[in-house]
Amino acid sequence: MIASVGLAANPKKLAFEPQSDLEPITLIANSPTVLAVPPSLPVNTLPEFIAYAKARPGELNYGSYGVGSGPHLATELFQGKTGIKMVHVPYGGGGPAGVGAMTNQVQTLFSSVLPVLGMIRGEKLKAIAIAAEHRSELLPDVPTFLESGLAYRTGTWFGLLAPAKTPADIIATLHHATTSILQDPGVRAKIIEQGAEVVASSPAEFRSFVKDETERLADVIRRSNIQMD
């Protein structure tokens, strides 16, 4: 199966235990989160945005793709790190959330790159920072959060897993085949076009990643009291 961040972020009890009932093969790719704001917001850097929001607790709105979505968790994680307090406005997807930010219904949107790329390039939204280790090839002028002074890295990831107790030689074969494909220049280019970065981790690295993500997001969900309807 291919799974995404929901595997680590589901606050409800599932019919299976992700960390014991699944065998990690590889973390395929990660689509980092970009912080975007309306062009009218009088900030251009992350420190300016943090200072602006801190001076207006509860006055700014932030958009998401819905309760429990990646942008919702990413914003709550950011608020926990910075002490900022904003009001959540859930939308039905990336497009509507982007329009909400463009029209200043919300003043903040933590989004994966692709849904807002055209809006940023068309100067309908202003990109402040991207939550990746390195700058995105699609948005080379946008600094990372790390460059801007905040240790903050998050995104929507995609990984390949098999049922628990799958023989080690089969896991090794699937890992080799998948990571070989991910080294193909054409495949890498397609992934980059989607606003993501190729990871191609080892099974052990992916297992550790899922464990860390589960613990990190569980803390965000608990601290923010996020409830699924």
C-alpha cells in the first residue's frame, strides 16, 4: 500500500496498528509545506510575519483543507512553536483554501506547494517560507523556515508499506525496485513538478520516520484538542 501523513495523524483508533501491522519499505517523497499570505498583508519575511501575528492574537484567520488535514496540523504545530494564536477556517480543499487566502478571508495558509503554485507565481499570494531542508526547485526565491530562523519542517509525505511479517527478502526486492525507479531522471522530474522532493529512504529509516511523525502529530492533536466529527 501507499500511505500518507494520515497514517501517523489519525486521532481515532484504527482497525489496525500502523507501527506493528505494517512493514515499511521506503519513504517515497515529501511535499513540503509553504506559508502563504495575501499580498496585502504587510509582511515579507518570517520574522515580520511572526511579529505581526503575535501583536494581533486571535485577530488573524488561517485556512486549511478541513479539520485534521495536513494544513490544519501544520498551522497548529507552527502556533505551538511560536506562541501565535489564530482562528481556524476549514475549507473543502486546496483550491478553495487558496482562494480564501487570495481574497483575504484568511490571512494565513500553510499549504503544499502545488495547490498554491500558480497563485504565488501570479502574485495573487505571497510566499513567506517553505518547511523543507532546502529551497524548492519550483520556488527557488522562497527561503526555508530554517534559513529564516525557525526549526520547523513539515509536509505531506508518501510511503510504501507491506503487511507485517512479509519476508525480509521480499521487502528488500520491493525496496530495491522502488528506489531504482525513483532514481530515474524522468520520474524524479515528475515528482518535482508535483511540488515534492524524492526521499527514497531505507526500510529502517522509514520505520523511524513513521514513529517520530506519530509521536509529533499526536502531541499536536492532543495539545490543540483536535476532534474529528
